[in-house]
Amino acid sequence: MTRVKRGVNTKKRHKKLLKQTEGFWGQRKNVIRRAEETLLRAMAFAYKGRKLKKRDMRGLFITRIGAAAKERGISYSQLTHGLKQANIELNRKMLSQLAIFEPEAFTKLVDLAKVA
């Protein structure tokens, strides 16, 4: 049986790993074992962070809508209930954008919600 030399593949895999850990501190960037541990952990945090970002943004949208609604004399919960009754299906991101950049349109939506 012939001998299989795997150095090329290992070196390629190691170089790929070290490229990803560039900028890490100490051994975490240049010792394969430490770099691999750190990278796995970093990728787990990145995954979790992407989920948390969505949660944070939703909270921000609700805060913005609530503040804009209060200025027009209605609470956030009354506004969302009124919009649902009026069959207006706008997500929180779009309502937030309207409240900031199109205040006249948002006011009309608030009036529709009050009527419903």
C-alpha cells in the first residue's frame, strides 16, 4: 500500500483558520489549537448576536412608534389595536419609518386607528 502524505491539506486548513483569526490577541491568532477554540466561540457569539440584533431592532421600532403615537394622543397598544381593526397590516419597521420620515402619513394612520 502506498503512503499518503496529507501535509498539503492540513496546511491549507490551518492557513484558512489562521486567516479567520487575524486580529485576535496573543496565541489566539497564531497557535492552531488556541485559534480553533477561539474561532468556534467567536462564531457562536456571532450567531447569537444576529438573533439578538433582531430582538433589539423590534424593541427600537416599538419605542419609536409609541413615542410618535403619544404625540398624537394615542397609546401604542390602542394604535396597534385600531390598525388591526381597520385591516391595515403594516409591520413595525414600516410604521417606525413612517413616524420618522412621513409624519403626515403616520398622522392619517393614527386617525384611522382612532376611528376604528
